[in-house]
Amino acid sequence: MRTLLDPESVARGLRRMAGEIVERHAGASDLVLVAIRRGGLAVSSSLRDWLGELEGHQPPLGSLDITLYRDDASTALPNPRIGPSEIPCSLDGRHVILVDDVLYTGRTVRAAIDALMDYGRPRLVELLVLVDRNGRELPIQADYVLKAETIRNDERIDVFANESGIHAVVQSKSSPTIPPGAPRPEVK
Amino acid sequence: MTQERIRHLLGIDDLNRDSAERLLDLADTFLEVSRRPVRKVPALRGKTIINVFFEASTRTRTSFELAGKRLSADVVNIGGSSSSTSKGETLRDTVNTLDAMHADVIVIRHAASGAAHYVARYARAGVVNAGDGMHQHPTQALLDAFTIRSRKGRDFRGMKVAICGDITHSRVARSNALLLKMLGADVALAGPRTLLPTAVESFGCRVYDRLEPALDGADVVMMLRIQRERLGAPLLPALREYARVFGLNATRLKLAKPDAIVMHPGPMNRGVEISEEIADGTHSVILNQVEAGVAVRMAVLYLAASEPGAPTDG
């Protein structure tokens, strides 16, 4: 296992991206952050804090569970534990930034865009990820990337949050999901 | 992450406490779908669900139909009088025919107890029992448990539930008693002695031939529909007599807890088993039950129609 991003670099990176968002859109007045469950939850709430610091107020934050929108939804085993999707306000005419931890095949993002459209018609949808890794299977790209990384086929990127912050690590595909010694509390 | 499939849901005995609770959790997700601006998710796109209702039903059939459609499945309804059954086809042949049309799920309502089990024995499709004779109506019990849970909390232990009316002929009573006992509730059954089943002890419930002791301190009061077609039969007293002795009214409801909820599977006979003021009163959660019905049936259909296969990541 090797560290890709430690909590400090994640915090610095998210602050930089918050600034980029505000600069690119001349403010964040009609912005809504939408986390893709569950990977995007910790990243989006930290990003919201930075945006709040820059802008003086925090943008609304929602979350999407994309299980029912997966392209293999009806052929994969059903998932009896689907998390809640919570969109706090109307998305009509708003600027939505989808937030996820790792961009990989692009299939999750494809599903998230479909899910989003069922809640309204945003003016603009952008994608922000912590790590952009190789292995895309659909023509999807991120607008804000903290770190781009090419890893081997037998490796995987895990992002997790604990008391010290958000970590990203590269590890062997065969290793268990939770990195040793790192408790993975439920991130709100 | 636990992954599983419910191939058939024929009765409450197909579930255990754990799987029942997971199913109710899943229904929470689907309740959210029904409250969105676009009330549809693509989960069962390309799947076919056939509702076969040999017995008349508007509410249950509509609920299953909406549930399937909100999951993007293709839903076809077949009614008893319009089906080949009226031309003499056997149930076995009907099942074979639906299988040949590649149905993924068959939802069946039938007047004969055991009909759903019979269909499940021969069908390739998943089978969901939407009520078979005097036997079971599992999705009704699940939607009732869902409604109770959303009002009274997830822990059923020590919760007092009174199920009142024609217990013998009621598949709703049977499925509810089984499920609520499984979840840990304290269930009381009450009805005229002639309408209490002889083997009623096997449910493991308290049984009364009067309403009052069942209502005493109850958290949940569930009234059953008196089937008018049975009135006048030797088992039942006259309508007005029934209302007087076994109808739920404001005076009787005072015996229950102040925050008790009143349920009814519908359709109601206002003024018979339930008074107007109670049916429309603040204790009534009857319309919440209807909303819960679609969500619970979405969960059941989702689990029954999804095929085993390798989950992928992305």
C-alpha cells in the first residue's frame, strides 16, 4: 500500500479547487453540490466548508445513490441496501457539481447524470473528483481533478476518511477494502 | 454488502426477521422515488411483470402496476374474466403460457388458498403472492409493518397490536400476525367467536371474542374489512349488530394508547367495522398504508426480478 494523498494535501487541494470553482463561475451563488454515495460524501462536505470560507455562505449539498441507475442494475445481484438520495432544493436552472472520490470507468458518473435529471433540469453540470485514474470505459471526463494517477491492473485506489481527514491510497486489488490501522467511520 | 434475491414471495414464511427488516429498509428508498418530480427509476428496464388477478381487486392491482412501472418494467395486467380461464384453461397452462412469453415476475391473486404456491412450482418466473384465498397476503403485511415502523419506530418488541374482525377468512390477518410476531410485536386477535379460526393458538397471539380487551393499551389498531358477501350467512350477525359490538368508534378507541394509530387494509365499510369519525380522524393512517404499498411492492419486485450475475464496479 502506498499513500497517494494524505489529509493535508487533500485539504490543500480542495481549497484550491474551491477557489477555481469560484473564479471560473464568478462566485458560487447558484451552485449546488451533489455527492455520489458513498465515496463523494466526505469530499463534498469538506469542499463545501472551503466554499463557505471563500464565499461567506455554504452552497446546498445533496447526495445521490446511483444503484437503481446502474447500467447493470437488472443483471447484477440486487442490492438490498440502497442509501438515501437527498436533493435539498430544486435543481432547475442551477449549477450542479457532482462530487466523487475516484473517477474510473465513468459508468457511475453516467448513472449519476441520469439520476440527476430525474430531479430537475440543471443549467450546468460539472464533475469534481479527488483522483482521476486510468481505465475509462465511457467518454466521461472530470472538470476538477485533484490528482491524476495511472495504476496497474492489479491495483486499486481506496479513499477513506477518519479523524485526521481524507486519505487516498493505492493498494493491491486483492487486499481488503479497509486499509489496516485506519478506522473508517460513517461519514456524514 | 449483503446481496440476495427473493425469487418467490408466497407467504411471510419465505422471510425471516433479518430479510424482512432489510426489505422494509429497501422500501424506504423506494418511498423517496415516489415523492420525486420524476417518479421512475430505470432499475428494471427490459423486465416483464405480469399481474394475473383471478379475483377482483383495484387497489392491490393498481399498487403492483405502479410499483412495476416506477421501476421501468413492462407491466401487463390479466384479469380473470378477460383471461383464457373463462374459456376453460387450467392454471398450469396459464403459467406455461406466461413463462413462454418470458415473464420475469408473475404477480398472482387467486381465490384458492395455495394458488401462488402452485404457480411457483411450475413457473420459471419469480412469483409474488398478491393474495390467495384465505391463506396469505404477504405484501399487505409488509406494507402494514412499514407503516407501523414509520410511525412507531423500528423496534416492534413490546408493541401492542390489535387485529380485529373476521380473522378466519382474512389472509391479511394471517400474514400480519405472522410478520408482526416475527418482528417481535405483541399481537391480539379479536372477533366474533364464529370468525376466529379453530387453530388460532398456532399464531401465537392473544385471542379475544370481544374488542375491548384487545384494544386495551394498544399502540396499533388494525380493523379488517367485513366481507359483505358473507353477511346474512349463519356465521355473522346482522350488519348493524356487528357495528354495535365489533365496530371501532371513538369510545372504544379511548381504550387504546392516546397516540395509537388506526389501520385498515381497505376497502372500508364505513359505519360497519370502522366509524366515519375514526376513518377520517387524526389516528387514521389508512392513506399512509396506500402510499407504503407502492414502495413495499417496488422493493419486492426489485428483489424478485433482478437476475443473479456478477456485480461490477465502476
